[in-house]
Amino acid sequence: MPTRTSPSATPRTDRPTPRESPASREPSLPRDLPSRRERLHERPAFERTHTERPTASRPSTARRRAARGEEEDQADAGSSSRSAGHARARGEWDNVLDFEAAQRSRRAPSARSSSEEELQRLSAFSSAPAPQEPSLRPRASASCPPCHWGLFVLSLLLTAMSIPLIYSASTAIALDHHGRPDYFLGRQIGFAAMGAVLLLATSRLSSRGLRNMVWICYAVALVGLLATDFTPLGLVNGGVRRWAKLGPIQFQFSELAKIALVGVMADFWSRAGRNAPRQAGPWIITALLALPLAGLVFLQPHLSAASLLFLLPFFIAFYAGAAWQSIAKIALPLVTLAAVTVVLCSSHKMPLLKEYQQERIAAHFSGAADEQGSNYQALQGQGALMRGGLLGSGPGGSLYKQGHLPAPHTDFILAVTGEEWGLLGMTILLGMYALMIFFCFNTGHWARSPFEALMCAGIGTLLGVQVVCNVGVVTGMLPVTGMPLPLLSFGGSGMICMLLGLGFVLSVSRRFNCDKAEKSTAS
């Protein structure tokens, strides 16, 4: 079939050779490959559509390739439109021209956008301020919550509640011994103020400051116990030597020893390692740290505090990961010693205990209802609780504080509180203690380091054991041993030291809350 050509078209001599098969095509550079426009022109005339328009004159292949290279290098919309116009003027196919124009127009915006982004990046880099030298001045930290608000509020609330409770329980005894009913009231207000200031101060301690503080407390407690037992600073009251006279105040260093031992044990077991509780070396060091304090307190004598100092290391070791087998090997001899003590106290042949201590232990385990003997305090406390009933006799309406209870404002303040507030008031009070213990353990659960976790758990354990022992003594479940009720019993030493320990827990919670505040600020 003859090929249809334009009348004015001259025979083409530079037409490329027909397209070869893929198998016989030699590899070459992409620039030497024929373009799509050229491949379409190579088709014979019978394959062309009837819509093809004839062309007048066509440039050579080299010129067309050079023009296409210049158009690709320019890569802008103007060159695309101009090439499309020239192609239409040459009479080429609309579909081919539209395809190549669209391909170049797609490349042009991307090239412009990339160049514009590069210019913006360079301008931003040039306009950015020069890096400044690090300043030696400390950076102002963002404000963050100071502590665990629940524990903080409960601590201050129980401290404030102790003032009216002690005043109500001590009016009769203060009037008899000191000539005025508000003698203990003024002293308790001063103790509460000092404890609140110490609580706020210790709640701002850092982790390193907390570690240093517990060792300082341990050293002060050890020196104070030595001074109480073996120097004229020791004050004898009621046949026992438990207080040291420091100027106008009397301080009981056994209360500080409890907090210090918890902190020292937490620091030691956090550094001992994971496998330390299964070895003998750490237990020897634990004994060397705990026995001096417990032994000096036992010599005063103060049996309840000494027993607590013996038990606290076992709790801390258990929280640190000690196995039950290791604890049982050490605790079993102590339990055997306690059983032997009870047997010897019943016959008043225990050589290391005072006579009144043996009588209290023997009277409790014998079950004798001696109202005028060793069971006098326990029976009077139970009578006060029964008189209070469900709702109590009202504030100031206690009858047993009028000389029936020997220590209504110290060890048996819970009995007076139950008589005036009733069972309902006692339940609310014990619920507040339970919340405080839970907050201590919860703070330890979210602590950042093992030392802080063990510290919080130890303070919560100390608080819980003292509450349980005091409730057990008042209700007659335990022998009378002189364990005060934390934060409510009269005594500046117990209140200040307990608030010191709670301040340690608040410092841990403060750092955790600061971390959360910094993360929220950064996000």
C-alpha cells in the first residue's frame, strides 16, 4: 500500500533505521534511544489514524534531540507551553504532544518546589541566631507539685487533730501535776509547728540529699542514745532512762533511731545487689547496723522500741527481694527466744528484763483479770472503749481520763478518743491511718530508684506497725509495752520524727510529680 505524504514534503534522508527487536538491541545510553515521537513516526502509513494531520517540514533528528534536552534542563511551565505550541505548528499528533507536555509540566513544579524549599532552608539557616555559650547560671526550673497531696494533707490533718485531742485528754492530769489545765496544750502546739516546718523542709530534699540525711540521722541517733544511757544528759522518769535533756527540751532518741534505721537499711539494701539477700555477707552488715541501736534502746529499757528496731531490717530485706528461706533461717531463732522469754517471765526468771516488764508479759499471757495489778491499764482502756459505744460521749465527755487511765494523753489516747468519739470516730481515724500507709507504699511503687522505693515502704511499715501495736495494747490483744500512737500521742520526739519520715516520703513523691510535670511541659 503506497504511503500518503504531503505534496510539499521532501523525501527524508535522515530517517532512522527501523526499530530492532529487544533481543538484537545493543545496550546504549538513554540519550541515544529514540524518543516516543520518533518511534511513532516510524510507523507505516497504513497504521496511522485518519485524524493525522500532514506536516510541512520537519527538523532533523539531532536538532530535535537538542531541543528536547534544552527543554528538559529548563524544566518550567513556559518551556512546556512553548514546545507544545511549536509542536502543534509542526502538525504533530495532539495525543503525543499532550503526553510530553504533561510529563514536563509535572516535572517543572517539583523542580520549582525543591528549589524553593532549598532556598527557604538556606535563608532560615542564615537568619538563625548563632549558638550561645552555655551559661553558668542555673536554669529556672518549671513549677511542679511539691508532694503527694493526699499524704501531705492527712499528715497535717492528724497533726492538727492531736492538739484538741491531747488537750481534752490531759486537762485533769495537767491540773493535778502542773497546776493549770493547758500545760500540755501549749507544748503540743509548739511540737506541731516544729514538725510541720520539718515536714515541709524535708519534702524538698533531692535524692542525694535524702541519702545523706538518713546517715546523718543514724549518726545523731547513735550518739544521742549513747549520751542518754551513759552520760548525765540522760533523764530518768518513771524508773526508765529514755530521754536526753537538751536545754529546755527533752528528746527521745529512740524515735529518731527508728527513722534512721529505715533509711540506712534502704540505702544499704539498694546498693547490695539483686543476689545479696541470698548471701551471708549482707546479713552480717545488717546486724552490725541494727544491733547497736536496738541494744542501746533495750538498755534504757524500752522493750517495744527495741523489738521494733529488731523487726525493721527484716521488713526492708523482704522488700529488697530476700527469699523466705533466708528470712526464716534468721527469724526462727528469734521466735524461739521470744517463746522462751514468755515462759521465763511467767516464773519471773528472765534475767534481761525488768520486774514490771515480766509482770506485764506474764499477766497478759496468763489471762488473769487483775484489775489492780499488771492488767490495770489494759482493763481501763477496754472499759473506756465500751463506755463510748457507737457514737461516743462527745468531746470532753470522757470519764476515764479523770485519773482512771495512768497515761490518757500518751499511750492510751486512743482509749479516750474512742470514749468521746465512739466506734464511728475510731473507724474514721483508723481509716485515715490506713490511707496514709497506702499512700506511702503507692509512692514507693512509683519511685525512680530502689533506695526511694525501700524508704517509702519502710516508713509505711513503721507507721503501720506502730498503729497496730497501739490498737492491740488498748484493746487488750497485746501486752502493755509503751508504744505511742503516731502523730496523736503527746510527745515532741515521736511527732517530730514521724513527720520527718513522712517528709522523706513526700520528697520522693515530689520528684516523681516533677518528672510528670516536665514531661507534660516538654510535650
